[in-house]
Amino acid sequence: MGLWQRIRPRKRWQRLTLYGGVGFVVFSVASVELTSQSFFCNSCHIMGPYYQSWTQGKHKDVECVKCHISPGVDSFLAAKFNGLGQVVDDVLNRTSTKPSAAVSQLACTRPGCHSIEKVRNTSKTEGTFKFRHDKHLDLEYSGIKLACGTCHSHVKGNEHFEVNKEMCINCHLVESERRAASGGPSTGEAAAPGGASGGMLRMAVRVGHTVVAPDALSQPAPAAPHGSAGKGGLVPPNACTACHDPPKGIIERHGLKVDHAEYLSYGAACESCHRSATATPEPIADGRCLACHTFGVENTRPAAELRHIHAAGRHKIECFSCHGTMQHGPAAQTAAMEQFDCRKCHQDQHSVQRDEYLAASAHRAADGTLAVSPMFLVHVDCTGCHVSKRAVSVKPDSGATVAAAVPEACDACHKPGLGAQMVPLWQKTTRALYDRVAEELKAATGADPRAVEEARRLMELVRLDGSWGVHNPKYTQQLLEQARAKIAPAKAKDGGS
């Protein structure tokens, strides 16, 4: 009698158990082998673009599981069980249209792939950008430990693991900045409900771009100032020459010749010409959070913790998903040139007129109220009255114009002719009161010098405003009456009426 005859199950349930167990093992092995093939990834309806990019990339001869499953039995089993759940979701049409996947450094450096030491000694010195792996790999900057997947991500075109140069900008040229509710920068992180930090988190352009010595890349990165994201750790250098050298030779464009070596010999810094080379990133809106999270934006966590979760978590989220695209270079400078901010030079150009219209000064009536303009209360801004273009008086031939206010602008909301009737009346009344106060001020001998100075300051507000009551008739009259009250004691002492 043979061995099989001796051990063959006699009962039906024993045979079913044996055949079922063998079938399960065969099915499991076949399933594992099938799902480990790269073509199987393309069977999911959302994987088409990612599969096509893999077939066109440098890793097209490497199976997907070699990168997306880290070495080790535990990682392999966890990935397979997770994949089983994804198959169920795909069959039930519950799969997200934007899958997330992370490649660990262990997968990149597994035997037969990249050598960590070889990669560390690799550098790029030619071309538009220069790069050294030893200044990035396994180092921690601003609280984030850099790995292969930090820079090599699926974020550019149709290529897997191609480095998008904008990734460099995220670390080298911008930094997180917390703004308080009033809009000013704040170094502290006040606790908010749910563990959130107070204020608004946004990215700001780092200042201090300049040329550094050729050996600067071999020096340790400077320590972050107190209160910054690095909390005293390493921060990436933000000097221009950390990433690229100045252009060589003479550059000619539209008849202009520029020799960078000449300017650098004078000690000129890059930012003296290339100001606004990095565009200011937009603040992170709650809507971007809701692209991934269903709700609970108000329960967010401190900035440093959020950055670590998204950048080094199980499912890595690209910086662009939250912060948007970081513009750097000629395109950013062109955009800055097309959007001049006049306030960089013309500071407080119309602050007096604004304060008078808003009754923003601390001068209040006797009852403590402010004489707010009715026009302001109904949300009429400057462009409601300043509707007529006229040439700038100091440069009439330049073609520059300003929007001047005209009485006819009132007719757009009020009955026809009201502006022509009221504007001269306001101005005549204000000028008459101003002249009367000026005469009283001149005649007030022996008055308290401080009171005289305060009265003159109030009158100066009316004069500098220039509208002679039109911006806010009641408030203008209030200012002049207060100036008059300042010198009243001296006038009474002199026997004035």
C-alpha cells in the first residue's frame, strides 16, 4: 500500500478540508504573484495616468512593488492586506480619484537598486542648477528629515520620480510665517481650540538672497532664529549661488548688454537687480484642506506638527497640495513688475483724507461719539466721488492722471444738482470757520503753549485734507470747534467775546 493510500482522508469532510486548504494556498500564491505584476496596477480605473508615466520613466523595468513596498515580510503582508481592501473599494466604486503613495528610502536602497553611499557622493555641477546629495540626504532641515522621496516625487509631467525644481524653492526660498489676527507677524504660537495655533499660517519669502563664497556649501547650515520653524536646527541656505552660479559671459537682450562678472566685482548683491525673484506664496485656505479631509479644519494642529505629518507621514503629501505653486525666476519678476505696489514708495499718501472720512482720529465730541460720515455708513468708497480724470498738476505732460472728485458724482445717487448745491456750501462754511479760528488763535496771547500747539495740529488736519469739509462736514466742524475750545481760556482772559 502506497503512502498516499495510507494518509488519504477517508471521510468526506476531511477530503473537503484538505482540498480546500490546498486550493486556498494555491489561490493565495497565485494572487500574490498576480498582484505583484505591474500590469495588475493598471486594472484599477484610477491608475491609468500613473501606469503610463511609469512606462515612460527611467524605472520602467522595475516592478511597482519593488518601490512601493518596503523590504521585509511585515511590509509585504501589510501591503497585500491593504491592497485587498483597495480591490474591494474599487469593485464597489469607492476609490478616491487622487490616490496617495509614498516610497520609503529602504525601497530605494534595497539590494540591487541604489547604493546609499554612491548616491551620497553624487553631485551635479553643470547646467542651470547645481546640487549635492550629501547636503540633503538623511539631514534634517527645519524639522523635516530629508529622504529620497522628499525631492523625487510624481509632481512633474509624465515621469515617475522626476525632481520638480519648484521643490527646491519650498525649502530654500520660503519659510512658514504665523500672522496674528491683526495681520502682523507673530513669533509665538498661541493655543487655540482643538490644539490649533492662533492666527493664520502662510508661507513668506525668505530675505537675504545674495552671493556666497564658493565653499559655502561645505559649511554647516546656520541655526534658525528663535521662534522659527527650525527651532534652532539647520535651515537650508538661501543664497543664490547655493543653487546656481551667476551667468557667464555677456548677455544681450533688446540692445542691453549685461556682464554679471562686472557687477559682482563691484560687490553687488543678486537682489540689487533681481528683487522679487520669488513670488510671495498665497496663504493656505481651508478649502485646500477640504480637498482631502471631510471636515474638522477648525481642529487643526500646530504648524510644525502639521508639516511633519504631511511631509513625513505614511502617505506623503506634496508641498504644492497645500501651498500651491511656488514661482521663482523671470516669470515671478515679470509678474511683480506688472503688479507694482505703489505703497512701497507712496506711503500714507492719502492718510489724512482717509482719517477724516472715517473719523478715525481720537478726537471725539463732548458726548464721546464720533461724527461718522453718512457716506461711509452706506459703504461709499473713494471711487464713488472721484470719477473725473484730470492730468497730474506737477507733470501735466506725462500722461499721468488722477481721479478727481466733482459735484456731478453726487447725482448718481441723489437728486440732480444736489452736489452742485451742497459742495460749495460745505466748503464756504468750513473756510469761514477755519479763518475765524485762525484769527482767534493769532489773537490768543498768553495761552498755554501746549493748548496752542494742539489747536494748530487740529487745524492742520483740516488744511491738509484739502476738501474743506466735503469728506466729512460734521467731523471737520468738530475738529475746528475743538481747536477753538483749546484757546478759549486765553481768549476769556484777554476779555474776548
